[in-house]
Amino acid sequence: MVKQMIAIVVLSVLVVMGTLYAQQLLHALLAAHDWIAESLTQIFSGGEAGNLTRQLIALLSVPLLVGVIPAAAYWMLKRGAFPYFMEFVWATWLVQAAAIIMMYKG
């Protein structure tokens, strides 16, 4: 319990100190999502099903692509599977989903 409290305090300090970098990271994440979603408009129709499919693929592809980068680097160095690949993808997905929800204008 004490270790978790110390960890959350340290991580909170790092977030406060790195807010500018975190904001740039979130902007890049959203820009990648928007680019993929816009690129898929040429493939999918403009109807309800096409928009849903396009947004779903964009939402799923960005965390997978972000997760493949450290997994590929790990594989090149260790010649083994990245041990926390899905956890990394889930964390990226949660951050991306939260950023998309916050930027939503309905």
C-alpha cells in the first residue's frame, strides 16, 4: 500500500513536470488517429455503418501500431517476445480513448 502511494505521488510529480511533453504526445496520438480515420474515408462509405467501421479501425490500429514499435525494438535486441505487449497496447488505447472522448464535439 505504501509503495503504491509513493508510486502515485512520483508519477503525479512527473506528469506535472512533463505536462508540455504529455500534451504533445496526446496531440500526436490524436493526429495519427485522425489521419488514419481520414485515410479510410476513401475505402468505406459515408453511411452509419461505414463511419462506425472507419472509426473502429482507426481506434484499434493506433494502439497496435504504437505497441509494435517497442515490441520490434525488443525483438531486435533480445530475439524474444515483448513481455508486456498487450498491457502496453491497452494503456495506449485507454489514453487515446480518453483523449478522443475529451475532444468530442457532438
